[in-house]
Amino acid sequence: MPFSLPFEKGKQLTVIYGENGTGKSTICDAFEFLSRGKVSSLENRGLGQTLRFWPSMGKTPSDISVTLETSDGSCCATMTRSGEVTAVPTDKRPRAEVFRKSQILSLIEATPGERYAAISRFIDVSGVEASEGALRDLIRDLRRTQELAIAGLAQNQETIHQFWETAGRPATDAFAWAETECQRGTESFEAESAALNALQIAYARLVEIPDRLKAAQQAVKAAEKSASEAAKTLEDTVQTASKDAAEVVAVLQAAQAYLAKIPTPKVCPLCESEERMSNLANRIRLRLGAFSTVQASQSNAVAAKQTVQRAEQQLEIVRNKAREDVTRFEEVLAEFTWPKDIRLPTRPVPTTLTGLAGWLKDSVELPGEWRMAEIERHDRKQFVATLNHALETWRENTAAQKDLARLIPRLERALEIAMEERRRFTDEILASISAEVGRLYEAVHPGEGLNKISLELDAKKRASLEIGASFCGKDTRPQAYFSDSHLDTLGLCVFLALSALEESGETILILDDVLASADEPHVDRLIEMLYSEAIKFRHCIITTHYRPWKEKLRWGWLQNGPCQFVELMRWTPQTGLALIRSVPDIERLQKLLGETPPDLQSICYKAGVILEAALHFLTLHYECHVPRRATGLYTLAELLPALDEKLRQALRIEVQTGKDSAGAPIYKTVHLKDHLDELTRIAQARNVLGCHFNQLSFQLLDADALAFGQQVVELMNVLTDGDAGWPRNAKSGEYWATAGETRKLYPFKKP
């Protein structure tokens, strides 16, 4: 159900009074919903996820809407079904701090860690703490790296010593020897290995020469033998066929080739006759068939002759290749300066096959030696490379260990400095807060000697806050010795001091029912303190169900000029939240007197309420005699006569009407006797002295009712200041004054 709460212009403090169940916390929730998108009043009540309880019974999240209208514009917050709270426009979203009784208890009764968490957002050093955490992680990682470097360094040292031992301890110092070995490099090993490999390849080719030559020579001999046999076979075949068979076959083959090109010649290509030209090609084929054996023999003879030629050519190629291999071997021997440990052939390579075979037999062991020498140099190269890697890693680990040994202490010192600076910064803020808390606390508990409040970080712990105080002249923990009322006040003062730290002029401060445990004198001073502190904030809202406070605010017995008083009716499902009044009683009476036609019953009722409050103030102020009564309720017959004639003659008010050219205040003196006598006259004339205010409307005539109400207004306008309240300040010692001395009440004491 919609609810609207109007705020009075020019008043920075609003007190919302209501009994339990009237909806005070709901109003606070609305501000928190608009400002922070949350409702913290439902937290820590065993409800788990509280989003579903934010709407009223029977409503959905989308039904929630909170709007704040100010002179700068309005801002509206709504909630989606998924639980997301949005405020439009975002730049108009107000900044609000809501404090509840549970938060004060959590601040006072919580562990030091939880206490620090409760105020951490007011002392935001999260960025510094994050940097400290990153630096702490870096130090931990570097220490781990240092441990690995030390372990690697030990392993490198062991490896180099093992190499040194394997080499037979050629020097007195293993690392000096390793440096010398690595400076030699591996280029010579690489060159010698390459030369030995080339020498082995060249020698292997020499080994192949005898077999290749023998094979080529045997191939020539076999081809020559085959050619001789083919020639003999051809000769025998021709002799058997005819004397001139070979020549005839040649002629027939030529004629067959000619006819293949010219299938139908007109004359014989041999005799140029035209006779018997028909079927000539067929007859030639038949005759050649008769000479097929001769043809085969001829083909075999030609092929055998060609094979001999090829074998002779291959033999020459093998001989040339052998000469090249010999030359290449001699070149390999000559183009490299061989170490003394490499054994070489004692004589040149022979140019004959027989000499080469003997030479190879004499040098048969050399290739194995060369292979072992190559392996040795390869191993040596690998050894130097491994030694160099171990030495380089040892240097790197040594340098890293030295760098880390220098760096880590510096980083640890930097961390200590950062922590010290954070603690110093936080301690300075806490010290200033402590001083402010002490000031506020002293305003509520003057002269009790309990204002030496301290907020201290535990130097041995991170994010741990302790509260200290002075009790009986000794520093101690207030939780052990302070009463519940004193602890509640202390917690409230801490939160007030914290709230004023940042952008207090832009902050709406909301105190939700936090004053229940304070007794009446302390509540009076607490209210006065809150009045004076409210001007620091954009606005201050206090909710309470403390009835004496309601009465004091209602009748102006406290400085309620800048305060708006709002009273709530009991909440019902039908009406929801509802206001009883939000206008002070004097203003309401003035409105009633201005209405046409006037509501006389309401005028008498309201005027009676105000007059009894005024008479209570004066009779208590001057310690006038009234009957002792347990209820503390008195009739006009008891209150008006208590202001005797002597006191009435002395009662006067100096009302400030302005200032002169020099800035000095100008006062007008008003005697209260005339007002009091007129009120007494009306009461006596109508015999209503024994009435309470709720009976006045039945006893006064219409004209008297209006006069009665008007006289009460005039009395209150003189006696009180709408902004500064009642004249209760006794600092002058001569009169009672309001704040700013806008009213001066005489006499100082009852005559």
C-alpha cells in the first residue's frame, strides 16, 4: 500500500516515533533500499536468502518502488523479479548510512576481527591491504625461488665436482678447472670429428675399389666371350643356309622396309620392271621367314658386340672413379693438420690394383682407430657442453641467490613499512575518531570520567580492532565494566564519528531504534547531542519507541527547533503505514484557530495540552509547590495557582526582535503576568480549573474557547522560540536563555 512521508523544509533532523509494529524499520529499509539496494533489517534472523521477504505479504518484487523527491530532483528505485535493484537516475541516488541496534551490539560485543569488519568500510584501506597481500605473495614466491636456486646451486656444484673427479682432478680447484675447460670451446672437437668422418668415408671408398675393378674386368671378359660365341654361331648358320644368304637377307630386309614406306610402287625399286609387282610384299615376307635362323644369329651377334662395348666403357668408368677416390683420400689427408694421437698410412696409395690390395691390408686397423677417435671427440664435445651448461647454471643460480638474498630483505622491509604506514594511517584515523567519540560520549555522560575512549588496531594481528576506555582511572575494556546503556551510547557515538568521516554533507544518517536502554537524563543529553550533530549531515532520521522522548519533543522541553517530529499509527493490513501527525502542536493549534468555522473542541483540546506543558515547564523550573502525585498529572486548578503572585510579578521574557547597526541584539520585554492572569480569569469565570484538557471543550463557551486558544498561542510565542526551543540555558547566572539567547527568561530563581 502506498505511503508518503513529507519532510519539513529547513529541518535537518526528523524523529519518527511509533510503538512496536508501526513500521519505523520499514521506513529505514526504504532509504537503504534506495541507497544501497539492500534490506539489512532482515539479515541474521535465520531466514537464509531474504529477497523473497522484501515485498509486503501477497506482493511481488516488482511491486516494490521507493522514490525520494528533493529540491535537486527525484530518484526512484525498483526491483526486478530476479532480485536486481535499479535506481533511476543513478546520479541522483542518495548516500545513506543506516544503523540499527544489532549493528551497535555487533560493534561492542563482537570479536576484534568482526569488530574491524563492521567498521572497515569507513576506514577503507583495502587497496593498501591488497598491495600488501600482493607483496606478501611476491616474497613467498621469491623465497620459494630462492630455495630452488639454493637447491639447484648445490646440485650444480656436485655435478661440476663429479666432472672434475672424472677428469682426474687436473687442477686444485674444480670451478677454476671448469672455467678453463669451457674457455677452450668445442670448435676444435667439431673440426676434428668432421675431418675424421671424411677420412673414414674416403678410406671406405678405397676399400671398395678392388672389388669394383675385378667385377668390371670380369664383365668385359664375359662379354667378349659371349660375342665370340655369337659370331661363330652366325658364321655356321650362314654357311648352312647358302653361300650368299647373308646378302640376300639384307636385300630382302631393305625391300621390306621400302615397301613399308611405299606399299604400292609401280616398278621394282631394284630393276625398275613392272612385271611381277603384284603381291611383292607378301612374297618378300615369305622369303625372309625362310632365313629367320640367319636373322636371329645376326641379331645375337650384334647384341653381343654391343655388350662388350658397354662392359669396356663401365670398366673405364670404374678405373676413373678409383683414381678419383684415391685423389680424394690424398686430399683429405693433406687438407687437415692431424693431431698426434691420430695414426695415418705410412705410404701413399698405390695406383695398381695389386699394390692397392697390399696397401689396404697394411692399413686395415686404421678406420677403427679413426672411428674411436671421432667418438672420443664427440664425447669430449658433449662433456664440455654439459660442463659449460652446469657452470652457466651455477653462475645463474649463484647470481639469482645473491640477488634474492639482497632483494627479499628489502621487500620484507618494504612490506613492514607498508604495514607500519597502514597501521599509522589507520591509527591516526582511529585516534581522531576516538577523540570525536570521546567528545560525543562526554556530551551524553558529562562528568562521569568515561570519555577516554580509544580504538586500537592489534599490532600482532591483521584487521583486529580493540575498544578501550577509562574506568575508575584505569585503562580497560568497557565491555567488562560499562552498563548496557553506556555500551549502547558508546556504540552509537562510534558510528556517528565514523559516518562523519566521508561526505557527511551528502549523507542521510538513519538511526533505527537505537536508544531503548538509556535512562531519561541520558536520553535528554543524547537527543541534544544528536541535534547538534545532525547539522553535519544532509539529513538525520531517528526512529524510536521511547515514550518520554515523544513527550519531550512534543512539548518542546528539548531543543526541537530544527527537529521534525513524526508519529506513526499502528500498522494494519488494511491501512499499512500511516501518520498521526507531522506538525508540532503549536503550529497545529494556530491552524485550528485559523479555520472557518473553527473546531472549538479541537482548539480546547490542543490548547489544554500545550498549556499544561507550559505550566509543567514553569512549575518545575522554579520548583513551585504542587501536590505530590504518583501519576504526575495535574489539573489547571493545581498548576495555575502554583505560579503565585510574587512569581508572576517577576516573570518576564526578553524577546530578540533584531539587531542594531553594530550587530548587537535588540530585545523587547514581555511580562508573563498578563497572559497568566487572563488564562486564570477564563478558567475561573467558567469554573474549569479542575478540568483536564480533554474536558475543556465541554466547559468553555465559544468565545472563551477561542480566547483560551489565542492566549495559549501568545504565551508560547513569547516563552519559546520555534527554532531555539525553551529557555533552559543557565550559563549567564542571571537569566535562563535559549540557544543564541533569542529568549531570556527572568528571574533566574524564584523570588
